[in-house]
Amino acid sequence: MLTVGVLGLLPAPAFAQSAPAASPERSAQGERANPGVPQRIRLDHPVSVAEALTATQDTGIELADLRFGGNGVVGGYVSVPGESATDQAEKVDKAFRTQFGRAAVAAEVSVPEKTPAATVERLRDLLAGAPTVRVENGPVKLPEKSEAMADKLRTNGENGAGPLANDFDTHLPSWWESEAYERDGQAVIETLLSWDSERGHTPADTPDDWGLEVGVTLYNDDLSWTRPFCFGDGDADADFWATTWETGGVWGTNAPDSSAPYPDYNLWTDPCSQNGLEIGIGYPQKLKPDTSYQLFVQKDLGNLGESAMSGSASIKSNDCNNAGAEPSTNCMGLNTDRDPPDGVDGAAVYVNAGRGWTAPGCTLMIDGADEPIYMENGQFTCNSNS
């Protein structure tokens, strides 16, 4: 089904505005939801994912996050307690091979803030002694833009009325394309972005000291209240098409390391009815116009066969700078009292949840069109489930 809708605003979150009569009970999130400022160990040589995960498990660290880099792609893995290092590494390597045509290479390991110093030092020693892996270079495999579908938007859907001037601010992407599909028993969400200089868009227009967060949000109105205190019928981490970041996951992008990409996995204070699967860019000013950037997330499949979805990009106050830290999910956007500079839009909603469009499925929206397009899996350029 090819669907064209009407651009609108996101509906109000479907969670309670006042506390229920029952006392709140902490959801299953706990540790991952608010881990504090992690301790980051930069590796002095490239290490395989399997070696890095084995080292963290050998030191008894369950919640370790890996960061990949050095080979033209940046990404990472939010690890899962209870799974073997070998099984996790196989999943990560396959995801990166499929997505970018190259292996994931560990460049950094982050552990929870409360990890004892002696444990961190032992981990450093193990990582220092891990074998060096070969780093692959060359062009990164990226999907092509759905130009044929964009032509439909440029002519106002299918009625040939011509493009409309419903412009997004120039610091926000002028091209938004998302694909949500099942691959090898995992949920994959890809977002393809670009800034079209012919329409005046450039990431350099992003205000100083502001970052960017981009992605897809899934919805379940049967869940209520605010994480990590969730109510309602169901599992606040699994009752979506894809699970939340609390269950771990793989992420990656061809955005340069200098732009400081990060997974936005801190769910603290997010509505329980929403599952935001976003990737942040700490310094979007370092991206280039007329360049396609792909951001992908691979998660476990959730309990639901589909979820209502929305897609957006929003700028976030870079409060990490104030703390002398690198951009991450734990310090971006903390200052909620800070507004964007006058005349600067804080966000662009490319696909509104009120349409009822669902993941899995694909969407496309471009600057100058009045409405996005929705495609079912296997239709036109939308990936099939496999």
C-alpha cells in the first residue's frame, strides 16, 4: 500500500498526567535507564567485538557499551547481560557486514559510573593485551535514495499539482527516509538523511552548542506514566514492534566520528507509551550538505507484530560541554529550560504518529512537499521482511 497523508503535529503523549492511585513500581529498566556518566576506556589499538565483550565478561561487568570506529563508520553495541560474548559478537558483526559491508571494530568500551576502580583497571589490562584486528577501509556501502518516490512528493503526491512550500528550517534535514523491517529475526530501523543546498539547507546552520537527535518513535497507548515507573497492561520494554534500548542493541552511522554520534538510550523520564529509537549527533555542524547520512538501529523484535510510529529530528542543548564531557545520551538535552535561539525551530516532524502508520514499513518526506509517503514492506523501494 502506498499512502499519502496530511502533515500534522505529534499528538500529546498517551500517558497519565497525574499519579495513579496505586503506588508506582519500577519497570524492568533500572540499571540502563539512568546509569550516570559512564567511564570510557579508549583503546590504543583496534580490537574485535568478540575480544572486547569477552574482556568485559571476564571482569564481571554486565552493562558494557562498545563504540566502533576507525574504518569509515561509527557505531556501537549496547550489550545484553546473560548472552555469551561469542553469540553477541556474531550478531553485531553480521549486522555491520550487512549494513555497511565491513566488520565492526571496537575503539572504546564504556562501563557504568559505579564500576570499582580495580575492576576498570583489570579491564584496561585485558583490552591492552587483546589481539589487533585488521581495519578495513574504502567506500562504505549505503542505500540509494528513493528518488522515484521523491518525484511523487515533488509533484504533490500523485495529482500533479506541483510542489508546495512547506519548508523545514535550513538547519534540519531536507530529506527524511525511514525503513523498518525484520532481518534475521531482528528489528531493523534505518533512517537516511541529507541537507539539500539547492533548497538552502546545511547542517552548518545548526546553532552553536546544540546537537541533533534523529529517529523513529514507536507507540503503545496501553502503557502509561513515565519511565522507569510504568503502568498498564503489558511490558514497557517489549510491548512494541521492537524492544527498547533497555534490552541492548546495535547502532551505526556513516556520519564522521568528529560529529560525535551516540545512541540515545537513556530512557529516564520518557513516556512509558513511547519507545524512542534515536541516534544523536553531538556536533551536526561538522556534517556536510548534499551528503547522504544513514543511521541504523538493530533491536530484538518485541511482542507486537506492528506499532504506530512517528519520525522526527530535533535539536538538543549540548549540556555535555558544560560538564567537560563528550556528547552522549546522559548529558545532551538536560537543560530543558533552554530554548533554541529566536527564529530557530527546535524540531521537524516528518511523519506524524496521528496518521496511524506503522512499523514495520517505510516512509519518505522531503522539503518542499506537503505530505509524506508510506510504503509497506516489499513495495517499491521498501525492504521486505526476511
